[in-house]
Amino acid sequence: MNHAAQVDTGTVPVRSTVDSGPAPLSRPMIGVGFLLLTLSYMVNAMDRQVFPPLLPNIRQEYGFSLEQGGLLATNFTLGMAIAGLPAGYLLDRFRRKTVLLVSIVIYSLGTMATPLATGFADMTAYRIISGFGEGMQSAAIFAAVGAFFSHRRGLAFGTIGVGYSLGVFVSPLIGVWLMNTHGTWHSPFYLFGTAGLLIAAVSVFLVKAALTETTVDRVTSTRTYEYMPASPYHRNTVALALHSVVSGVAVYGFIGLYPTFLISSQHYGSGQAALAMSFLGFGGMLSILGGWLGDRMNQRNLLIVSLLACSVISVGIYQTHVGTGPQCVLAFLMGVFGLGVLYPNTNSAIQRAVRPEQIGRASGLFVTSYYGTAAFSGLLFAALVESFGWHRAGLLQVTLLPLVGVLALSFVRTSQFNNAVRP
């Protein structure tokens, strides 16, 4: 990430020539602020992904059906989707740091409230509240980082993705360990929620406005964007949003019920399932490479290749019966392409598809389109499992559905991106 900072800190003095802009930051303060943003996103991931590996125990305690469990595993994304477009609107008009801090507090409190649920209805509410905060943070953090590191946006997003994937990696291991140690699945939710509140408190002082409030159009004021559509909603953004919908349903349907699949269909123990789930996050740590590639090659083609790779990998996961080692390798590869390449590049591509002053709304559009239908992906997957079994359900939702995303991406024209090389 040092290279990204080296490239983009040079843009800060340009910003400082504007009277209303914050003072430029030193490299150490950029590093500290960026680290805190990444840590906050890691806790965001831990809050999200601690639920699936604990779901068998939660279902047993409350008597939830597989469909109810599948919905709870992914319905937090409904809150993210609800937050997306309003957050994008607010981010183009108010301080991003304020939105960031408020969002961390919201999802941390929602996480801590989850063990207090007395049944399906209030647990659903707590999960959606947590997701609402996570959606606000996702829109804010990527709008802020995308503006500050505008020339290396993919690499910056990939670095944040490493923090997210680290959260996915450690969350199942810590969650299952705490559950086994304390004899209850409650303690991981209290621990992760508290960690989020602590990071928010520290960020008040150490995440500076010069990092979060940079405006891209002032940094790149010598360039014009008349070749791009005036509205943020046009062919490219609609096609990318459709691809986001497909990716969200396929990836989150897989993530939400993957541990349940391993335990109920492959007869893994909870520890083995948590290990495989962690390898998913381990693969996602290559998002820094995925983001780097997105800065250097045609993003549409990179996204198409990644969708096809997810389809092929899912065949190995759902259509074969392999041991723990090969299953961990498959989970790792799904993490590489599903989390490490698809997520950061879809996010950065949709920002590149709009004019610089519209990236807040683009970020909100991504959050809403990616997480909106993903909220019901676990329920859909569970319903398919009940009707057709695990193998055919995996074939329909994780193998064939990504091909629809490939079709949507065929309509994207990268020559109209805001980073396109113009004659």
C-alpha cells in the first residue's frame, strides 16, 4: 500500500490550494488513517461472517428451519441494500467521516444485540440493523478511499479487501473457538461488537478529514469528462449493477450456507467447516492482487474471467465429494475470485463508470445492487436445497447464475470510464 500512498499523496497539495479544503496530510498520518479504515472494514467482515459457522448451533437453540437459518445468514444484506442509495446521496453532500463513524456504531450495536434475540422476528431485525450500518460504512469507506487514491483506486480497494478477507478468515476460527470455550455462541458477537466501538472511538481522533474528504474533480481539474454521460445512471452503470446483483446472489448464497452444506451434506465437524470457511477468507486476501490487476487491464474482461472461474470452482465444491484438504483448496480459490477479484473490481468499475463528482452515488448504487438481492440469497439457496438437494441447488445458484452476469458485462464499454485513455 506504500506505493499507492506514494502515488496519491502528491495529489493532496493540489487540493490544499483550495481555501475550503483541509490541510495536506503527512505520509504517517495517511498510513494511520488508512490502517484504521481497513481495520474497521475487517471488523465489519467479522460481524458478517461469524454467523454462518455458528448457524447450526443457533438453529438448534431456537428451532429454526433451514429456510429460516438461510435467511438469517444473509438477510443483513437487506439492511446494506436499504442503506446504499441514501448513503450515496448523503456522501455527495455531507462529511464522509461522519457517515463512517455513525455507521460503525450502528453495526456494532446491531451485532451486540443479536444474542439478545428471543426469536426469529427480533433476530431478523438486529441482523438488518447491523447490515444497515455495514452498508453505510461500505459506501462511505469506498467513496473516501476511491477519491483520495483516485489514480490507484483498484489497488487501494484491494488493500481494504485484504482487511475484509482477514476478517472472513479469522472470524469463523475465533467464533467457533469462543463458542466451544464458553459453551455459548453469544460471546463472539459481544467481542466483535465491542471491537467496532473501540475502533470508532479511536478514529474520531486519528482519521483526518484530509483523507476522507478529498474531492476527485478538484484533484483532476485539468481533465474534462464530456465524453461520459451526464447522469450517473446509464448503460455502463446499469450493466454493472445487474452484474452486481448476480454476483451478490451467487457469492452470498454460497457463503451463507457453505458451513451448513459441509456439516449436513459432507458430514464435516464444526471445526473442519470453520477451517474451510477460513480458507475462503484466506483466498480473499489476494484482493490486493485483484485490485492491482484491475488498475492495469480491461476490468470488464477481468470480471468476466472471474465469474467463469467461480462457476467452474463451484462444480468441484457441489458436484464432487472430496476430503478436507481439497475442499479447503476449492474454498481458497472461491475466495480468490469471488472476494479477491469480483468484489473490489466491481466496486471500482462502477465508480469509474461515472463522472468524478458522482462517485458517492456510484458507491451507493454498488452497495444496493450487490447486497439488495443478496439478502434473500440464503433463503433462495435453502429453498432450492429443499426442492432439489445440495448438488442441484449449487449447480443452479453458484454454477449457472454467474453466466447471467457474464451476459450483463458484455454491454459494458470501458472506453467511457473516467480513467479511459483519451486521444
